[in-house]
Amino acid sequence: MAAEEAGSGFNIHPMDQFVITPLFGDGPILWYTPTNVTLWMGIAVLAVIALLVLGTRGRAIVPSRSQSIAEEIYGFVHKMTEDIAGKEGLKYFPYIMTLFMFIVLSNVLGLLPMSFTTTSHIAVTATMAMAVFITVTIIGFVKNGAGFLSLFWISSAPLPLRPILALIEIISYFVRPISHSIRLAGNMMAGHAVIKVFAGFAGALGVGAVAPIVAIMAVYGLELLVTVIQAYVFTILTVVYLNDALHPHH
């Protein structure tokens, strides 16, 4: 069967692009082993620095393209943070801005040929989600003390329902990092897998691959939109969670 697949050209493995490999040698992957994930996370960090630091170093009155892009993104994330979390939330704007830029550039870099999409791995997105979860929880207790627990007690609800709703709120709160991380990783993995499937069909059909190539172009354009939307969704949820920590009272 495998030989028939190889002979027909339909030997497609869309999940191979998500395999983690060491950068040096073929040994086992340990916690300190540099891998393709390490490489592309590093490239994403350098891309953030290039855009936000090097791209705006001139501080020109008539901005360059890179400065204009950086200023637009800065203004967009700043306004989002202020609108949702208020003036008090702006204290944490550098963290939110860094998070958004890292995710969006990691997503976009993952669309390059021969690249690796780090945000398609649950280990990466779960780490970011847990960092957000722990940070906002600490902020909630530091800012409000035991009053932070009022987040789980819906005082506007009828008294007999409040304990039940409190249990639901607690479960919902601790599920946050799971849904926060799976949403981003799942969307990035699904889109890239679909592109790889269509690319496999295009390669198998050769000169008759008009339909798969058109499909690849359509999915690629959609995936480019998804990369930005998913970075926005992850970031706006972070700001919503921050707002809950700063203003826990229902």
C-alpha cells in the first residue's frame, strides 16, 4: 500500500510539519536541547525588536513604513487595553504589547516556506496562557486581597442560585488557560495542515493541479487573516482577564 502511494504521488503527511527536531545531531530532545521551536521563537523575538526598536529609531515626524506599522500597532493595542481594563490597566500595557507582537509575528513567520509555526504547539501556547493566568491571579489578590474572591460570587443573582453560580465561575476560571491555549494552537495547526494537504494534491497532479493551487491561494489568504485574528483574540482575552483581576466585583 505504501509503495502504491509513493508511486501515485499521493504520499501526503500534513502533520510532519509540526515535528520538533533538534538543531544539532539526531539525539534525544531534552529540556535544554536547541530545536526548530527554539530557532523560530528566537527569530520571532528578533523580528519584534527589528520592528519596534530598529524600525522606530529615527522618530521621524514623517514616519517610514516600518515606523508607521509600529505606531499603528502600538496605538491599536494601547486603545484596546485602555478601553477594556481602563487607565489602571495601562500599567501592564508593555506586557500585553509584547505578548501580541510575539504571537502575531510567530504566526506570520510560520507562513513562510520551510519555516516552523511555534504557536501551533500546545507547549508554547500553554506556557503563555499559564503565564497570563498566574499573573492576573497574583495581580487580583495583590490589588484586592480577599476581595478578589468576589469575582466568583455573583451578588446580583438570586441568593439560592449564588452558590451554584459560584461553583460554575470557579470551574470556568480554572479552565481559562486550557481554552486560552488550545484555541490558538488548534487554529494554527488546522490551517497549516489544510495548506499542506492541498499542496500534496498539487504536487501529485502536476500540470493538472489548477484547482489545488487555487485552493492553496485561498486558504493561504484566509490563514494570513487567521494569524492576525488569533493573536488579537489571545491578547484581548488577556486584557479581559486582567480587567477581572483589577475590577472583580460583579
